[in-house]
Amino acid sequence: MGKRKSSAKPPPRKRMDKLDTVFSCPFCNHGTSVECRIDMKNLIGEASCGICQESFSTTVTALTEPIDIYSEWIDECERVNNPEEDDGA
């Protein structure tokens, strides 16, 4: 006589929270004014502020998300504002 199969169900998959697509502008500091767009056809990602019209463009890959473009923009702003840190290394 064989055993009956277990009726245990597999645990449900955890849902990933959606990442933001709008951010605050590093120049005018207006919340939710920066929108990130990704053009996969030309492999270009652009973040632009609707208030002060500042923008940033970068190259993207298939794994790039809007938060990555915004983070690169913030990193570039910090690099431009603190050039003495790069020369000291």
C-alpha cells in the first residue's frame, strides 16, 4: 500500500514593490517634478525636471530602471560640485 500524496501547497511568491518613476529635482528641489524616460530603441535614458527644465541623459542597458538614471544624475551632480575629492586620490 502506498502513501497518500501530501496536499501541502507551496508558499506564495513575494511580490516586488514597484520602484518610483518620479523624483525630486536636485536643482529646484521640487518634489515629484523629475520624470525618467527610457528609450530602449536608442539605448538612452533621460531624466528631466518639468519645473526648471534641467535634464540629464545617459546610456542604458536592458536592466536599467528609472531609479538608476536618477541615481546617476545625482552622482554626476555630486562629482561636479566636489572636484577636489577626485584629485586627492
